[in-house]
Amino acid sequence: MTTFKTGSSREIARYLEQGVELNINGNQGEFSKNQAELVLRDFFKKYPPENFEIVHESNSGEQIKNYIGTYTSMGDPYRIFIKGRLIRDEMRIYSIEIMKY
């Protein structure tokens, strides 16, 4: 999940499922992997990363992973919720929520 620290939508897209739910400051929708990459690229362009750190990680069963991170851009903090599942020992993200504090 350190890919959020670099703001690389291309790197994040490597971990996305084919269908991804995105919610960025209340603008939400279901996107294809390619569309989600473009939406994230736009977010990182508008709000370039200064810092990102995982503040909480949890497992729901063996396959489901949830992360909560704090992202900072231009001095403004954001909370990032990442939901994914392990598929053949690889993390696949199916939901990302980014909310400004």
C-alpha cells in the first residue's frame, strides 16, 4: 500500500480488481480498472502526495484485508480506506475511499 506515498496511479492499478468502487470526497461510483486509474491519476495531480502511512490494518477471515491510511497533500490530511482480498497470494483492491478531514 506504499504506492499511495508516491502518488503513482499506474502502480496502484496493478493491484486493482477489474471492477473497483471509488469514493473520493463523496463523489462515488463503480469503475473499470482503467477508469479507476484515470480517476486516481486526476486525484494525485490535484492533490500531490506529501506523506502516506497506514494507521490500521485488519483481516476479515483469511482472504479479506482492510487498511486505513492517512494521506497528506499541500498540508491537508485525508483518510484513505482500502478494501481488498487475497487472490492467489496477491492483494486485489476492490474499494478505495478517500475523504478529506
